[in-house]
Amino acid sequence: MSIAIGAAKGLSHLHGLRPPLIHGNFRTANVLVDENFIAKVADAGVLKLLERIEDASSSSTSSFNAFKDPELGQHGVLHETNDTYSFGIFLLELLSGKEATYQEAFRSNDTTLQWVQEEISSNNLVDHRLSGSFTEEGMRDFIKIMIKCVSFPSGDRPRMEYVVSELDQILDCEITRTTVMGEGTATVTLGSQLFTN
């Protein structure tokens, strides 16, 4: 949870600058964790440089990017909500333990939400390695904020400062619930541990 909160705070900070800085290329690989497990957002603003390099290259290939907001292709202008969508996919990877780039379902907005709903219905959404890390209420709240982040149209998505507030509240409630229940504090799963068997 602390990694998700740290990444959300990083994006919220970028969006809070004047003028706002849109990351435009947020993905799990751009979330770095220091020795104290504090998440840092990397590569902010590099997208524009990469686009210039791609434009200059005659052998540019269009590869699928699960973190790219499908609405970005319709509007062509980066907006904070594009980063919010990418953050929602990041949360989905954290929760499911599955890399979005390998999920066929992430190739369109309709199938992404449909896939999430199917996985929830069949109790397959949450990575088994997270069992015991969250209470049922905390997991439900986490899934709700994740779904809000990837919702369509993009105008329905929350601002990152709201996402930070919601994640902080979930963490506070989880600490209270697990302490009252005698389970101690919630465990932390590192991003590098998510995609190993």
C-alpha cells in the first residue's frame, strides 16, 4: 500500500505544479523504491523527448502500451486524467500480480473494465500472495478507487490528490482494523516480488 501511496503522491505533485506537468508515460517500471520502501516516480516529462526521437526515426513501430489511456488517441492532448488512467492500471498490476502488457483484456477500455468485473466475480482478481495483507473492507475500497481511475469517460476519473487521500484513508483504516483485530500491521509486497513465481 505504501508503494501505491508514494506513486500517487508523486503524480499528484506533478499535477499540482503550475503549469501542471503531465507524466504521460506512467507505468510500473517508472516507480522506483528506495531503501526505506518509499516510492518515487521516475521519467516524468521524458515522453516528449521520446516522441521527438520516434518522429525522427523512419523505422518507428507502434507497440501496444497497456498503460496508455485509450482516450488519448481520440483527443491527442495529454491531460491529468491520462496519468490517472495509467495509475489505475498500475494499481491493477499491484492487485492482480499480473503484468498488464501481457493481458489481452487491456487493449481497449471496454474489455479492461469487463475483465476486472469478470475477475472479481470469479474471485481471481486479487493475487493470492496478498491474502492476509488486507481486510475484506480494505480490499473492496482499494478495488473501488482502482476502478474509478480507469473509468470512462475520462472526465469521470478522480484527480490524483483525491486518489492520494482515498489511499491514505484506506491505509489508516487497515492499520486500525488489523491492530484492533490483533493481527499487527499490514505487510508490504515489493513491486519486484509481484511478477515472480
